[in-house]
Amino acid sequence: MVDGVFGGYTRWAVVFLIIFVLFILLVPYGVAAAGAPAAVY
């Protein structure tokens, strides 16, 4: 049962990548919306 180039790992890699990107994009806005000083990246 092989799906994708790297087998079953591809699905988890994509899921992790999506979660990671959403986390990086949403956390600064959430912190700023909470009233804390916005982090400078």
C-alpha cells in the first residue's frame, strides 16, 4: 500500500506543513489582537 512518492509519509508531511504554515501566520495576529505588543519578524 504505497501512496505518493515517499509512501505514507507524504500525507503526514503535507498535513504538518499546512498546520505549521497556519500556525506561523495566525499566531502573530492573535498576539496583536490580544493587546500584546506585536512581535517583529
